[in-house]
Amino acid sequence: MSPAKTARVSVYAAKKGVKSSTDTNDELEEWRRGKQLLKPKSQLDLSDAELKETIGKQLSTLNPQLPDSIVEFNYAAGGFISLPLPGNTVVVYELQGTSMHKDSEEARDQMVELGIDPSTFEESSESSLDTEPKAEAIEVKPEEEGEEATEAKEEEPEDEQAKPDKADEEPEAEGDGEGEVEVKVEPAKPPQKGGRPRKLTNQFNFCERAALTFNNPTRSQETQTVPPPMATFSANVLQWVIYDAYQKDFEAQQLEKELERERKERDKAPVSRHQASKKGQGRAQLSEAVQGRVLDCWKVLERMINQNTYDDIAKDYRYWDDPSDEFRDEEGTLLPLWKFTYDRTKKNTITDLEWNPYYYDLFQVCFGFFEFLKPTAEGAVCMFTLKNPSFPDYICMTESGVMCVDTHPRYPYMVVIGLYDGNVEVFNVQATCKTSAYKSNSVTNKHKGIVWEVKWAPDLPDGELNFYSVSTDGNINNWVLMQNELAVTTILTLFFAKESVPGPDGTHLKPKSCASCIKLHPKKPLIYLVGTEEGQIFKCSTAYSSMCLFTYNAHLLPIARIDFNKYNTDIFISCSSDWRIKIWEDNRLEPLFVFDLGDRVGDVKWAPYSSTVFAAVTSEGKVYVFDLNVNKYKPICIQAVVSRRRNRLTRLSFNPKLPIIIVGDDKGCVTTLKLSPNLRIPCKAPKKQQYLDQWTLQCMKLDKLLSLVREPVTLTFPQDLAGTDVS
């Protein structure tokens, strides 16, 4: 190609954007320069002869991994002695056979035991090997065929029977080589007439005598049942009959779809987003349904086994009444029934107990911790039933300790819990216990301290579920269950009734109060009580977010629990770590009753069956039951449930229908106790008022008791106007 043509081609390639060969070579050189290996300064320089030198490998019989100079201590010699070196042989597979050499000592001993002369056997075997090139194995016949052969031999002439049988005298043998044979003969028989030798025992086709038994004859068993109902049916298959059948089936399908749609809409509010996401149908969903049915069957079977195991306790739980109460004067006892534990939470402390509002034999247990210097890695909420004391029915595991629990009164499967890390979670145990349906945001929407108590509130006008929570950060939050998340609103922040404190930057800050418990008013949905760690009780309203309605200076140490009376909601009770229990009346600064138990009080509850009975637990492991109508100063029952040195009681709860209570300790154990008759005496109606029901009688009993301790109303006399101008 001419230079001009080459120039034209280069210009054309440049116009078209095609790289020339010169540019390609430059890029190749640049790539090679970039791929050059960097030589370290410490690299050893070898000559060409050293680089071309071939280094050979030698194989030796020595094993470098074989240990050398092995010694062990000999107590007899009083020193170390050397051991021989282990061999290089490695046994990969070893199988012991049943064949033996005919010249071995073991074979000769066996022939002597069977009554055979070894020398005669050797001569016969050698002659048989010389005469016959291939030996045939003697057929071993069953016992039935042997009997028929014996009968046939008896019918033969005597001269034929006197002839020696070659098979009897010279047993044939098979062998893979010279000198070693495999003998196959019939089992040994007693020596016959004529001095014939006994046969060797067949080592390769041998059956024990015990196995040669007769099989039991089969017996036919027949049962008589009621025959299934039978009926004669006849009809004509016509076109309009087929049409009517299809129309009826279509209407049934439409009705089923409508019912399914209504069910989904009805369960839309309480069902979690976790359950709503399961829309896929297939083998996985079918297998889950089958597993659920199998699990239900196993639960029923487990309950039946436990009912038989704890039959005595079950009878005491239903029918026992302490007969010794008739001879006691104003005293009662508590009968221990079952103990509920879960192996995974034995190191946790029971932080809260609550009975289910719908199922009277089901209760929730919270597993957390109160010793904050020894935190546990995880927490749990377990639901136990009195029908199965061995294992919880539902288990909800959490990443932090669970400090409180509450169950919705309308939806008993909706459970809300408060955690040690400040979060709150809502579980729908009907859908799943593995993950929570709702959980607070761990960054923004959460408490800055421990959540001490949570309580469900009445549903909002739009039907949303909501609950309240209190924490050590002083905030009282209202949580609303939206479609996919929890919406939180701080309705009140508690502050000390003290002057503000100057901060590091010169600003004045008002110190916050640490809330420890909350209780909603049973009849007034806007009113609630909040107890603090400073010992104060605040009466608050959801209508006001900046002030409290009333303040009770109740205790000197943190308040553990507050509970309203079931028959008179103006009366409530509180307990604290200052060893005291106090009974209050609404809008009164001074308590009506004060009880000192001598130890830290963990929980107190009013009894649901009586207006004057309440119970409390202390750290020394005792349960106290008071009846103000019987004794206004001392408890009518003091019973130790756990050891004072090892355990301490933390929580208790009354069953709403049965005369039993449950108490929890710091070792993860729940104990069930039944009240004796003296602790649950019903009210007797007066003779002239037999028509009054038990609720009215309980209210009258409490009002009569309160009238004795209330301060009398001070009457103000009118001003004496005698001798004045007004008169």
C-alpha cells in the first residue's frame, strides 16, 4: 500500500472513530508497563546455574510422623522405661471367618468331641480327593424329608443296609486350594449299629434347637357391629335437574366467599401485619395446618396425662376445704397446689402475673430481672394453664427482660408487654408467638428507661386499640395500634414539686419524677393513678397534659403496685418498699388503714369475691391475707411459701372466679395456693333483707366498715345574733 493510501486510511479511521495500529501498540506497551512485577529489596539473587539446578526428591522407608523414644513410668521399677516403636501397618479392614484348617488343633479337638477319629478322617478325605477331581457337597435335607428317608431305609433289605454308605464314611469337601477345605455335612447323630462314625456338625447351616418350634395357630376373631344405614334412591337425570343442581352449588360457593370476606374484615383490626402477609397458598400452608392439628392433638393428650399424674392435686383444687377451719377462730390457711416452671427461664425473676380475662384457668407470667447488676440475656412471656402444669401453652421470647404484661379484655389473644430496654411489644398469640405483631421503634418512639407497667385503655371511637405505659423517664405514653405501626403520644410528664435545678449551661431544669406503676379507674376512663419511685401517688386525667388533679404523699420509698377495690372504686390500696400497705379514699390526704409487714412488700391485690379481703407478698417469702371485717389490725393468714434464705416473692394475683391465688418468686417459679373457707366467708343477708344479692351485701359491709374509720363531719353552729341590731 502506498504512503498516500495509508494516510487516507488513517484519516478515514480517525473520522470513523477507529483506533489505528500505532495507538493500539502504545496502549499495549502501557498495559505491559503496568503489569510489571515489583521486585522487593530483600529478594535473593540467584545465578543462572543455581536457577537451572534440579532438586531431586528421595523416598525412604522411614516414617517422619512416627513417634520416637516413647517412655512410660513404671511404678514397679520406680522410673521411666522405654517402649518399643509402633509398627507402620495400618489395619483398614479385618473379618474373622468360620473356616478352619483340617490339620489345626481346633479342628482335631472338634472331631474328638464329636466322636470321630482324626486319622480316619484324614485318610478318607485324602482318598476322596485322589479319586474324585471335584467334590460335591452333601445335601442337607430338612427334618421332614429326613424322617421319610429313615422310613424308606427301614423297608430296604438287610444286606443293603449293611453296606457302608460312602457319604457317611467319607464326607465330601470343597476347597479353594490344597490343604484347606470347607466341610459341609449333616448335623451329628448318635452312632448307629455296626460301629459307623458320627457325622461332623455342620458349621455353616446350623439352627438352634430353641428356634425349631411350632408356630402358634392363627385364630379368627370376629366382631359384630351395627350395619350402616341403607336407603333406596332413584331419580331421573334430566336437563333442568342438572341446571338446578349447578345453580344450588353456585349459590353455596357465593355464600362461602361472602362469609370468608366478612371474617377477614372482622379480624382485620386485631390481626397483625405478620398474619396479613401470609396470603400464599400451597403445600407450605397446608403443612402448617396439618402441623397445627397434630399439635392440638398432642396438647390434649399431654393434658390427659397430666390430669392422671396430678389426680390428687386436681381433686383438692376442686373439692378440698380445710375442715380444721371450724376449730380456728378467725384464721385460715393456704394449700399449695401446682408449681409452674420453664427450664429456659429458671434464672429469670417473675416480674408480673395476670389471669386471662376470658379463660379463667389461663394466666400470663413475665420473666425479667430486678437485680440490675446481674442482667439476663433474654426475657419471655409464658402462658400457663391449670390443665397442663408441666409446660406452657404459649411462649413469646424477647431480646430483653420483660417487666410487665396486660391482656386486652375484649381480645384475650392480644397481649402487650413492657421491656427492660424501654420498648413495648404487642403479641397476637392466636397468629404466632415467634414474632411480635407490633413493636416500638428502638431509636425514636420508645421510653428512655425501664417500662414498669402497661395497661390497655378503652378502644378509641374509630375502633383502634390503645394502651398506656409508664417508665422511669417520667413520661406517660399513649400507644395506638395503627395498620402497620405503633403511634405514640406523651400525654403527661411527671415533675418534682420542687424548685428548678441549674444545668451545666446555666439554664434551669425541673427534675422529672420516675413513674413505677399505673392503674386506670374501672368506671371513669379519663382518670388514672400513677405511683412514683419517690413515694408519691398522682391522680391524673387524660384531658389535662400539664397538671395533676391530686397528689398523695403516700410512702417514703418506691411504690410497687396500686389496685382499686372491686366493689367501691373510690377506695384503692398501695404498697411500697418501706414495708407498709396503705388503704386510701379518693380526695383524702390521709390513709384510712396502715399496715406494717416488717419487710419489703412486692405486690398487693384486692380479692374479687370480697370487699374487705386483700393479700400481699413480701421479700421474706410469706403471703399475708387480711380481712378488715374480721380484724382491722392483724392478718388472718400468714404463710411462708418459699425459703427466706434462697427465694423471695415478687408478685401475686387473685383468680377472678376460683378461690385460688398465684405467687411468683425470683427463681422463675409460680406457686398456686388455694384459700381455706375462713379466708372467703360470704356475707349473710339479714332476716328482713333476704332479697339482697351478694354484690349489694358486700358494698354494705364495706360502707359500714368505712364509717367507723372516717373522720366525723364537723358541724358549724349558726352565729348567735341575740342582742344585736339584726335580731
